Amino acid sequence: MVLAIDIGNIRTTIALFTEEGALSFQSELETDAKMTDDRCAIDLMGVFALYQAELGGVDGAILSSVVPPITGAYARTLRRLTGKPPLVVGPGLKTGLNIKAEIHNQLGSDIVASCVAAAALYPAPAIVVNSRTAVTFSYLSARAFEGCAIMPGIDIALEALSRNGAQLPQIGLAQVDTPLGRNTVDSMRAGVLYGYSGAFDRVIESLEEAAGAKAAVVVATGGRAPSLYRLCRREIKYDHDLLVKGLYHLYRRNVRH
């Protein structure tokens, strides 16, 4: 069994794969930047108990993190619980991609993992949309990462709108059926959903123009997808597990059995 963990700014995803690459379970925890080693161990053991899985069956682990203060806590805990140090996504790990980045360690490990999965599972050229705290749009040619564009995430936009508008309420995102909002809440949601869907279409089109080739597929992962992508004029395929699939592929590429 292969344990894959992705530490994001808001959520930490824990996924267990069989040797054949089938997803055994996937769990999400709130990311705690003050995580201690013991708390990390308790959380991981709790997740395995919840899904009736055995930590002793884990042959190896891989870790992706965009929260450096707790990367070490997870790495130490994984070694403690499995008896082996985990692979950590970063420079030096074989990806199978020609990553055209000026400074490789500035490319987020979540972007790398998602692109590795897209390269393995989808036709090229491809555009990979990763919607988390930020939204990233990565262009993949045949086995090469050509570059990406980054914009603020939808939650950030909603939070900024509420925080900086004295008469605007704090709201969560929900589906609306028309951009013609008839109350403040629906109007805010309509502006964000229709505005972001239009922005997504424009960024995708601009990436294709810059690369000189239309993408064979646009694949997306991360939160907020179902409510937003159906409003895009460009067809976007949603793959909820793309990132953790990429971690599994990275593990297999870098560990000999």
C-alpha cells in the first residue's frame, strides 16, 4: 500500500492506494500550521482507524506540502509510523516531465503532482486547472511543463469582497441560476461565479495562444469545481482525485520494487 499526503493551506488530504494504484480511501483534515509530531501521529492513526485500514500495511509514503512549517512534522511522523522516510515532492524527484521553470523549487508541489497525473492519464497538449487557495492554470505539451498562470482563488475573492465592503455580508459560495441577482447575497454569488467562469475561459484561451496549440483536454481538480465549471464556455473535465493520483505516480516512478 502507498500512502500519499498533500498538505494544502486550508486542507490536508490523506489517500491510501493499493499496489495496483486503486484508491482505497481518501480523507481530508483541516491544515494546522502549529501541528506537533504527536498530534500528527494521532490524526493519521485516527484516519486509518476510521477507514479500518492498517498502518502496518503501508509499504511507503509520499508527501507534498505548500506549508513548510509542518512539512517536517509530517515527514518525521510518517517515518515513525511506517518505519521508512517518505518521499517529499521537490527538486531531485523524477517526474517524467521536462519542467520549463526558471527556478524549480518555486513551482508548487501540488502543481507538479497534478501535472504528473495529467501527463499520465490524459492526452497532450493539456491544460491543468488546480483550484485551491489560488487557482493555477498549467499548460502541458508532450511530456513538458511549459508554464502556468496563477490567480486568486474564489474563496479569497469572496472574503475580500465581504471584508472591504462595509455593507456586504460574509457569505459562502452557492449555485445561482442567473447573473441577474435580485438581492445582495445572490448578486455577490453571481458576480463571483460568472466573473470567474469568464476569467477561466479567457486564461485558457490565452495559454493556448501563447503556446501555439489548442489543448486536447482541460482537466481540473480542487474545490469549487461543480458550481463554477458548468458556467464556463470551454469544456472542462473534473477529476477530483487528480493530485493524489499524481503523488502515486511520482512514488512509483521514484521507488524501485
